[in-house]
Amino acid sequence: MKARPAPEVAAHRPPTPLQLQLAERMRAHGPIPFADFMRECLYHPEFGYYSRPEARHFGDYYTSVDVHPIFGRLLARQLAEMWHALDCPTEFLVVEAGAGTGRLAAHVLDFAVRALPDFYQALCYVAVEQSPARRHAHAERLEAHVSRGRAISAAELPREIPEGCILSNELFDALPVHRVLCRKGTLHEMFVGLRASGPGDDVVEGFPGSAMQSAELEERPGPLSSPEIEEYFLEQGITLCEGQFAEAGLEACRRFLDTGRRLGHGFFLTIDYGYEAQELYSERHLRGTLLAYSRHRVSENFLDAPGEQDLTAHVNFTALDVWGGRAGLARTGCVSQMAFLVGLGRANEFADLYAPDASEVEKIRARLLLKTLLHPEGMGGTFQVCVHHKGITAPRLTGLQGI
Ligand SMILES: C[S@@+](CC[C@H](N)C(=O)[O-])C[C@H]1O[C@@H](n2cnc3c(N)ncnc32)[C@H](O)[C@@H]1O
């Protein structure tokens, strides 16, 4: 679990281009819900964090995929087992939502072609990525598999996924969330607007106009922008405490539902950090779970440098069950990344760690990197692998068997 950082005093720096654009919009139309602010910060077509080439990615954060290809290799074994559970259809679609630059896709495909040839012949891997800059990187990485007809790079999900597995790695934590505050038993939504120079009211309809020319932003509570926010908490039986901040991941729920509806028979495998609702909204997370990442520094300065830092919130796996259920998805199981990798790797004592021609030094290095992926107080414990199935009876999956 990530530690909550102490709030930092923001260093004074010039406003980002996105900040100037947002300030203009707020001057004309008033404050916007935090979810809209987060959407702009991450997905603005020109200035959004994920719309730009990935050059600074490693400077801000890295994911399990970046650590070592073993993650993708063991995932390939799990996917091949899913293919068997569906009676080895002639075409098995693996649809990776939010595929980034295609690193995970390459690790799965490169391993499958060499170690799982029958599965590879049935595999059609669709790497879906909304950012043209990131999608561009697929071309080179996946070239060999695309030319063999085993991979496709796409901007949108296929309309139908008759048989296969939808998967995502750190997608749902990167979707906009509504931020709420519970006060006197009532939910208020956090809005982002221009910083007021004088003292303002606690709960506002619109922000005071005294900061007309400034681009400095601040957060204030206001009325809920949609009744869906209250329904989200009611549906999961969640009551927040007095003074508690929390996130409602409505976009993740909608995305899970929409994607799940496209699946005929198969699986939805989600890799992300998160909790069940009872834990996520417990007194252990009174400030919510939203964090900003910039140059490997984690902070709660969400409003700083819009478009230039990553914003994430923990995933609510219970909510995925509820919304997924509407698409006919049922939970197969949910385990830590450590349990998932150990479950799949122990059969051959992690022999998949090594490339066929690896030297002794490379083998030692690979073993050290595996520890990074498995460590229960690091990635191994923070990340969860949650699998849902649809149109089949719950199968036994090796990755979910626990340690
Ligand atoms: C945190 S990154 C993770 C990238 C990759 N899965 C990895 O592990 O490195 C989230 C990715 O999801 C992409 N994304 C977000 N919404 C999307 C959508 N609607 N369709 C396709 N990709 C999306 C973003 O552009 C970004 O590349």
C-alpha cells in the first residue's frame, strides 16, 4: 500500500498551457467538477498527460510491465489456460484496454510464439490505446505479430468480442473520478475553480469573481453534479464519516459495463491497485486515495501543473462486480499480484524468467527483478489481479489458486 504523503507547499511556477485554458473556461463558465478537471489533465487531446508521447513516463512512474517480461510471460500462460477453458476456439481475442505503448502486448506475444505455439495460432491480440502518440509506438513493437495476423493496434475496442479475454493493466486507476466530501451527513462534490483572493463561503454555487485574471486554481465543495454519485454509494451500502473525502469512480464502472457487454464468452482480467468498497471507504482512508505522481514524487497537490503530472485513484473492485454484473460478468476470483505470479510460476520453478540464451549474470538480474514484482510490501501486495467470467461456468484458473 502506498503511504499518504504529507501535503507539500507548492513551489511557485508559471501556469501550464492547460491551466491557462482551464482558467479561461472557468472565468467564462465557473468551476468544474473535479472529475472534469481530472479528465482534462489526463486526456485533453493536446495537453493531457496521456496524450503526449511517453518520453517522461519512466521519470514519473513505472508499472509491473516495465520491470521484467516475466509478468507478460506468466500472463500468457494464464491466457492460454483460459483458451483451453473455452475449448480451444479457432480464434481467441485478447483485447488489452489502455495498452500504452504495447509493452505488455509484446511480452505476451513474444512468449506465446516461442513457448505456446498452438495458443499463438488461435490468438488475435488487439492492443487498444486512445492516445495516437502511444499507439504509434505499437507499430514497431508489435510489427512481427501484426504481419503474421496475430496482433492489431486499435484506437477503440472491438464492437464484439465473441470468445476471448479483455485485460487491462493500470487502466481503471487512471480514469476520472468524482471527489466527494461528507459534511453533516450530506455528500458534497469537490469542484475546481479559480482561486478567490478574499475569504469565501464554505459551500458555494460558483466561485467569487475576485480572482478574475488569475490562473491559480482551488478546490471547493458544491452540490452533487449528478444523482448517480449518491446512488453509487447507496448501491454498495457505503456511508461515509463526517469530514471524509472519497472518490466515486463512475467512469470506471461505466467503462467496465460497456466493455463487458461486448464480450460473448470468456474473461475480463483487471490488474490494478485498489480495494473492496468496505476497505476503500473505511476510516483508514479518510482523505480518499487520489494521488498525483510527478518525477517519482507522490503528492496530494492534485491541482498543480495540470497536464504535467499523473493523477490516479485506487480502484473499487466491489463496484466492478456490481456494474460488471449488469453485463453478465461474475467474479472468478481476485488475488494479489504476488499470489497470481507465484501460482503461475511455481509449476516450472519460474523457468520462464530466462530467455533461452540468458547468461548467468542475466539470470541473477532476472531473479532480483522477480523479487520486485513479488514483494508483498511493494508491487506484489499493492496490485491485485481480479478476474471475471461470462457465458461459461466458473473455471479453475491457476493464477487464482493462491499461494
Ligand atoms: C496508466 S496508463 C497504463 C498503460 C499500460 N497499460 C501500462 O501498463 O504501461 C493508462 C493508459 O490507458 C489509456 N486509456 C485511457 N482511456 C482509454 C480509452 N478509453 N481507450 C483506450 N485507451 C485508454 C491511456 O491513454 C494510457 O495509455
